[in-house]
Amino acid sequence: MFSELNSILNASPESCPQGEFILVSDRKADASFLIHHFLSFYLRAGCKVCFLGLVQSFSHYSAVGHRLGVSLAQARDKGQLVFLEGLKDALGILLQDGTSSGAHTLDFLSSPRSDLRRVFEFVQGSMSGSEVAEWGPPVLIVDDLTVLLSLGVRAGAVLDFAHYCRAFVCSKQQGNMVILVRGEDEEEDDGDEEGSEWLLKGLTHQCSLALRVEGLPTGYCKDIHGQVEVCWWGCSRGVGGPQRKLFQYKVHDKGASFFARGTSSAVL
């Protein structure tokens, strides 16, 4: 959990916002560190968390969570964390070895015409029932929605999935949703209506808070790893138009530092 980012977002585990759809995106940088932050943040806040791990394993997130001071294994054993091992389950389906426990949820892998209905049902089931009331507002985290495009899912179906999740989690359950989307490099963007840029634009219209991580325009720097634009959309803040702020950041072994552009000790 990154205290400086909490200050920027005016949030803390003790006063956790509700009903927010947070969209995390990156271009020429890796925004995964923000997914680790939000996972540890909501676990510390006592929220019920459903995590769709589509690109990394549970052991990976558990190791990083340990450095950030949270135990994912304990959270899962207590029922606070529900983790979909998408990487392992997908491999079992594709190899057809019968070892996949998520074959029902990930049925779109075996049928090109399938939608993400089963994945949405998994999210619903994870956030329904009497045991959910034991925890704070439910939270859905997806570590990379873009990977679904690579698996043959139409961008329109992915947008529909995000829309239904937002209606269920943010509106009905008054919980929060955090989704990571990978952006294409500008020279690679061909305007494809089934590509990640089209998906990113569609999700941007749905979100209430956007965190856009990019590499530095000047290139690699040892002491500054990139910049992040924070955008609050007016419809969720009761003001006209989006509010934007730009920060630079450096990722550490046990966290990350954020600072106004040009104020890092490396450039002073």
C-alpha cells in the first residue's frame, strides 16, 4: 500500500470510497504496481475482494503482498479473498488434461462464440451470500482485461462484461472495481475497433477515476520510472469536466514514491 498515492487520491483504509470504478492503464510502462497497491489497500480496509488473475499466479501476488505487509493466503483462508487462477485454469482447458477447476468459468476458451457470462456469474457468486456481510464493501480487481482480446474474446463482449460488473458491484453492491488495461504504442494503433485502444476508450467513458501510467517522454531514467496522470471525472465528483493531475513515480521493493513533475531529487 502506497501512502503517497492514498494522499493524492484522498483515500485511506479507514475511509474507503464506495461505488468507484477505477481504470488503470499503461503505455510504454508497467502499471502492475498499482494493482498490487489496490489489492493490499482493500484487504487492509476489510473489504471482500474478488480478484480475476488472468496474467499472474496467486503465488506471484502473494509474494508481493508479503512485501507490502498483507497475507493473501490468510485472506483467502478466511474467505475475504476469492482468487480466480486464470493462468493455471486456462492452461488446463487448452491442454484438455481435465485438471482445470475453472473450466466452467472459462468456457469461452473452448468455444470461440462464447461470451463472458460465466465469468460474470463467478463474480456475482463471489460477492453474494450471507458471508459477504462479514466484510466491508465488495471489490472486484482484474489484473489485465486486455488479455481477453488475445484469447479471442470480442472487444464488445469485454465492454459488456465491464458494464455488467460495474452495474452489479459499484451500483447495486456499492462496492468498487479496479481494472487494468494495456494500451498500444501510438505507432501500433491502427484504429481497430476490436483492439485494446478501442477497449480503453470504451472503459474510460465508464470509469469514475482513471490512472494512466506512461514512460517518460525523455526516455529511460534510473531514478524516475515514469509518470502517472490521475483523472477524476466530473460526473462522479459533482463538478464540470474532468480534473487532471500529473505525477512522476519511482517503484521500490516495498512500495513506490510519487512526486510532482520535476521535483525529484534526481533532477534537482
